Amino acid sequence: MKSILAAALLAVSINANAALVCDGDNTNSVFWYVGQPTDAMHAIGFDTGIECFVTGTEVAYLQNHFTGLRSHPKAGWVLWSGDDAQFIVDNL
């Protein structure tokens, strides 16, 4: 349920902007944009249940830099979860 709500909020609030949003079961969330430092992504301390929602230019960036990830494309955004989301957080 949290995933669906977060994705809906992301799609509605960022329709003109691009972003990567990752969150975990501990309710921590972080936004990242191409060109920004990745310090916040590593400092947030995700625990388990990580999901990453991506829109806009961040989709192409992640697909170009992290091949082989299993994604779940939706209308206007992409979802990565589980080990794939953890890989993004660990390697961004």
C-alpha cells in the first residue's frame, strides 16, 4: 500500500520534473536528481523493503548505468524493488 501511495504522489507531484525517489520500511525517503551528489542516498540508512520510483531523465540514466535490473514500468514512471532497488542505492 505504501508503494502505491508513494508512486501516485510521485507521479502527481513531479509530472514536469524528473526524480528518483527511494524509500524503505523504516519510512525514510530520499529524492535524487541526475547531477546531484549521491551522499543523501547513502546517508539515509535504509533498512529493508527498499523501493525506488523513477521518472523522467533519471529513468534513462539508471537504465544506461545499471543494465540488467528488473524494472516494473508504469505509465510515466518505473519501479525497482527488492535486490534491484538495493543495488541502485548501494551503487548510485
